[in-house]
Amino acid sequence: MPWPSPDLAEHLRSAGLRPTRPRLALARLLSDGGHRHVTAEKLHREAIAAAIRVSLATVYNTLHQFTSAGLLREVVIAPGRSYFDTNVDAHHHFFCESTGMLQDIAGQDIAVLGIPTPPAGTEISHVEIIVRLRARDQLQPEVPDTLETF
């Protein structure tokens, strides 16, 4: 179900979630401004700034509930470091290691060939590619052609 929805309570109900006050408040924050990538900590700061009284644990729990219900997609960048994406359509990401910025890459912009057969008793749920970026060095040190002795 895409964000934003004009009726957030109905949006949550149709995903199988009870529209509690914290869920509605966090859903409202998530639905502002189109597709977003947020960390739990960032969403918690936004909630506090909007005078929404929720604990960081509630934010984490709600984000995971939204993910389980298919309302969000969790993008794991490293162990213990996740972003929650409001765009649940098939797509990939650029991740800038120096800024922590996550950007969408359209699903059709990357072709994956040769996906291995999954182990017995399992199936592939989706393929996700994270292209990691880093800033180029602005100034390359000059390397002398010859060594000089003094």
C-alpha cells in the first residue's frame, strides 16, 4: 500500500493493524512529503519536535510492525543500522557511506543475472542491491616523477 493515504486509520486497518494513537501519529509523520528513508532515531526526533510523546522503543516497535504489515521496507545497511523506506515497490538503493544518505534506484535500472537456486525448503522473497558510494578525493596528491635528494 503506497504512502500517503488520505485516511491513515483505514490504511492501517487494511494492513491488519489497529490504528492506535502512536501508530497514527507516526504514520502521519511518515506520510508527509512522499517517499522517505528514515531511521528510528530520526523519526523519534521528528516526533519529539512535533510534540508527539512516544519513546524510542515505541518508534522501533511501530516501524517493525509497519514493515511486517507491508507498509514499509527495511533496508539494512550494516548490522544494527537500518533505514525504513516508505517505497515498498521493487527498487534498489545508493548508499553514501560518508553522508549516510540513501537514495532510490529504479528497479529496472539494474539487471541481475544468475541468481542461485535457494537452499531446499526456502524461496527467494526479493533481491535487493545496495550500491555503496564514497566521495572522490577532491585533491589527488602529486607524485613526483623522480626522487630528489637533498
